[in-house]
Amino acid sequence: SQQGEEDPQALSIQEGENATMNCSYKTSINNLQWYRQNSGRGLVHLILIRSNEREKHSGRLRVTLDTSKKSSSLLITASRAADTASYFCATDEGAGGTSYGKLTFGQGTILTVHP
Amino acid sequence: EAGVTQSPTHLIKTRGQQATLRCSPISGHTSVYWYQQALGLGLQFLLWYDEGEERNRGNFPPRFSGRQFPNYSSELNVNALELEDSALYLCASSLGRLAKNIQYFGAGTRLSVL
């Protein structure tokens, strides 16, 4: 079963606009990660945020984490056509740094950026 | 530096046959993970190997098995294939067992069961 629920399921925007995707999860986590997948191929790691962090930036990406609400958001600023892909959040369940190795993925958000 | 490599890219089998999928981790990585991405079911965790041992297993039947070799590469075997095993199988690797280690994914093997 998928722990993460992502919202929206699909997002269509114009180049230059910002895109925001949300993710919710159910159990305690060590960290939460965001991945991108182009056309059903491999996943590309975007950013990892630890359970004791609230916000993290990487280039045009901004991730927030609210462990009290068990939710996270990914913001892509100034989007480009090349950002068109599916975006997944993934949680590493566990606590205290102990990992079970398993990432639990959300259903993903399909982002389409129109030139 | 080479990323995670998977072979073959595509695999076509018939019901009841066995499939073997291979994965080479990033150099220096000791942990290998397998995931299944089936249409409508999303990404599901299959197996985790580290230092040659199975560390965790997802909710899949025993006909899904694998192993990790001394050079840390890994095989996933699926016996008695069923139509619903058709999926993209993704392998990932990480530096080790710590929770802070990022999993890096390969391009996947697309298995089609006819």
C-alpha cells in the first residue's frame, strides 16, 4: 500500500510559472525525499529533507516538511518545459536514524509545463 | 562515475516462465534495492540487500527472490510468471544502511508477461 498521498494528481502550467505539489504520509519518518520520473523510466533524486528539518532549498526547488501534519510540499519556481515529468514523494520510515531500507512512494503528480 | 545500471532494458516472457533481472550499483555502494512499478499500483518496495544479505522484504510472494553477489551487484528472479508481474522493475543503490543515505535509481527493466 502507498503511504504517501500526493495532490494534485496532475498539474498543467505555463513556462515561468511556479508549480507546487503536496504530499501527505501516515507514519513517523527518518526523512522525506522527492524524485522525478520522465516517461516511465528511472527515478532522479531531487532533494532529501530530514525529519528535524522544516525547509530546504536546492536551485529552483524548495521543500517544506511539517511533521506535526505529516505533510510536505515541493515548489518548483520559474518552471521550464524540461520540468515536465512525474514527481513522487518518498518516505523512509523508521526513527532514530534506523532505516528499514524501504522507501514508500506516493502516487505522484504529473506536471506538464507548456512552452 | 557510472550510475546504477540495469539489464536487460526490456524482457518479454510468457506465463509460467522465469525472469532474471540484473543490477550493478554505483561504485562504492553496498546496498541494493528492488522496486516494482506496475500500472495502477505505483512504486512498491520489493527487496533490500546489503553486504550480501537480505535486510528487508516487501509484501510480495516467495516466487520473487534475489541475491547480492560479493561485488555488490544483484539479481532479481521472478518464478512462475503471471500476467500481473508485467511492470517496470527499478533497482536502486545507496552507500549503506544508514537512513541518511540517498537511493539512486537505474533506468529500469520493463518486463512484459504474455
